Amino acid sequence: MKILESLERDGRRFHFIGVIFVSAILALSMGAAEAQARPAKGKKKKAAKAAVVSEAARPAKEEAAEEAPAPAVPAGDCAKCHKKIFGRKFAHGPVGVGMCSVCHVKEVTKGKHHTYTGAKEQPELCLSCHEAMRKKVEDRKVPHPAIAAGGCTACHDPHGSEDRFFLKSTNMDKVCSSCHDPKTKGAVVHPPVAQSCSLCHEPHGSDNAKLLKAPPPGLCLDCHEKARAEFSGKHVHPPVKTGCASCHDMHSAPKPFLLQGEVKDVCLKCHGKIAQKLKKSKMVHPAVETAGCTGCHGPHTEAQDKLLRKPMKELCSGCHKEKAAELKSKFLHGPVAQDECQGCHDPHAADNPKILNTFFPQPFYNQYKDGLYSLCFNCHEKDIARDKKTTTLTDFRNGDLNLHYLHVHSEKGRSCKACHQVHGGGQEKHIRDGVPFGSWVLPITFKKTPKGGSCNVGCHNPKSYSRSKAVVNP
């Protein structure tokens, strides 16, 4: 609205200037007529000087060097042939008062045809009257190339138009597209483009690239007030800092929100490593395919790192509802407690089931070998599965007997998840509440003591352990 109000004010100002201009021309014409009516006094008459706009600010030598324009040509003479020029809805001031010689001088006749040269070169011819436009044209870091190439008449009709700014078409898009590729070909057109290019661009000159009225994203946020609130997040998407055009087409686009393509394709244009991972991996996170990148990430700013829409634990349980209760357990697995699901899972794609970062065996029983439980040993000490005797590697020992070693190296080696609930559990060390055994779930009761603990489970008799003195269990 501010931009439209500005255009309205400019229109009224130009109209007012036109009225003053026409009044001045009429006054000069009447004075010239009176001078011609007076008898000559023996001296050669001086050529009348049609000074339409004051040149007082220019150096005297420059003024003297300028050639005086020819006397006004009667409007009727031009109108005989150029009828269309005088029949337009909005007439340029000199045309409106029939003073063509304000702009046209030095007639050259060739048979039945004649031409005129301009009283001054473009754009000075126009600026000598439209002085208010001089700063917009001359004092800008980024000039409009059309003015340098073709002058004001590249866009404006100097005689009149059906448009109040004398544009060569009533549709600014058509005027601009005479030089620029048409900007309204996309399925979704930016509303300002359909109204006027000048809502975002300065048509004469600007201090901003692309002749923009203000640098982005500020220019965009002048209209998109709701987005302004989104931009207050702690973490800002880098393209937002430089402008909106990295993801959105400012004029028209094939997709909603003026996106340059499908959401995922737009994101992967910059995130090349993730693109390669999605292409080459055996397992792709279904959310990437169904919800796209914006299902988990905010496109502009967010309070969470990685532009996540919510804390990761909350975000993941939004889809993985079967894990919601487990993620609220009293005793959580370290990565879950730290809100870092990516400690074990790749959020985009991986070669392993459950998009795990590293392979982990699915069977309950496994013959132990190095590397089998690498996923766990990315964080935990790997030697707790290698050394049968220790007094330092783990607190889960009976005297110096390493009970981790005992479990994974038994005849039926147990995997880590045989005893530990992966995300969290109701017992310390996130020990699971039950062990799956065929169609049964055998309950586990684990108690930790200052020097050891005890375990009562359906797969073996109740057993206790102590680090200070080994317990002899039946």
C-alpha cells in the first residue's frame, strides 16, 4: 500500500508540473504574439527564445552555446497529418497546447516528408522540464540501461498515451518485456508483477542491484509481514540473509509459493552432499519422500539448530508415535537424552536398516566378532566386549569378571539390545522391562547397588554381582 500511495503522489505531482508547464508556455506564446504585432523600429528582429525551463543553474557559457529553438509550429499544421498523436487519453503538455517546437527543431524536408531533430539530446531534453526526475536518473549507483541506450522514449511515448505516465502500453509488463524476457509465464505469478513492475523496481535508477526499491529480504518483508515474524528465529537459513531469490522466483514460478521447483529439488540444489546420499543409499527416510525437507526443517529461520521445526526428540516422535512413550522414559539412552537422534540414525538416508549410521545386527542371538556392534562402540568403549577380565573398563563386573564379555561371548551370544532398551527404559542403564523370547516377553528386574547389583530374569536364575568381592551365584 505504501508503494501504491507513493505512485499516486508521483502522479499528482507530475500532473501539477504539467499544468504549470502548460501555463508557462501559453504565457510565452501570448507575449510572442504581442511582440510580432508591434511595428519594427528599423532594427533586425531577434529570434524568439522559447525558454520553457529555467537554465539559471547552468554556467553562462554553456547557456550561450545552446542554440535557440525555432518558433512554435501551429498545432493545426501538425494535426493535419499526425491525427493519432492528438487523440490520446493523456497528452504530453506541449502536445496538449499545440507547441510541438518545444521538443522538435531544425526541420529537414525530403519531398512530401519532413523530419525534426530534438531541441536537446535525450535524456536531457526530457530532464530540462522534468527536473524532479534528474536525481532519479543521474544520481543513482545502478542506472536503467534503457535510458542510456534509447533515452526516455525507450519506455515512454513523448506525445501521449492511454497510460497516465505516457508508457507505450497500459500494461507495464508489456513495456518491460519489450527488452526483458516476459516474467509472467509461470503457473504461479507474483501479484505485484501482475499489477506493476514499479512496485518492486525503480524504473529510472536505483542504489540497489536489479533496480530494486530496497535490498532484499527487506523489500519482500514490506509486504510479507507474516514472514517477518518467522525471520526472528535464532538460526537463520543462509540464503535468507542474502535474499529470497535463491529459492523463490520473484516474478513467476511453476510451483506454489513461487518456488523454483519441487521443494526437495530446490533444497538439494545447494545441499549437494545430501543429494548424493539420497541417490546412492539403500534406505531413504520416508519423511523425505512424503513430507519433503520442510516436514522437518523450517525454510527461513527456527529456534532449533539445523532449522529443525521442533526439538529433535519431539519432532521424531511426531511421526514415530510408537516410540513416544519410550522417549519419555525415566532412564534415557544418552543420545536421546541429549536430543540427538542423529547419534544413531541418519535423518536423510543410509545403507543400513532403520537408517542407522552404522550396521547393527537385527537377530537376538549373534556369534560375536569385532565390528559386529560398531554402532554402539562409536560411543562406548569397544574393549568391554573383548576383555574377559578387567577392573577398569566397566562397572558391570563380578570381581574382575567382565559381565558384558560373558553375555556376548556365551554359546548364544546376546546383542546389546537383548538387555538394553534402545531409546530409554524404566530401569537404570535403560535396562528393558522384558526380554522377547518367541511369542513371550520374559520380565527383567534389575537393581543397582553402590558396589554392584542384581538381575532377575526369565532366561536365568536370579544373579547378583559385586565389584569389590565376587559373588558366588548358584
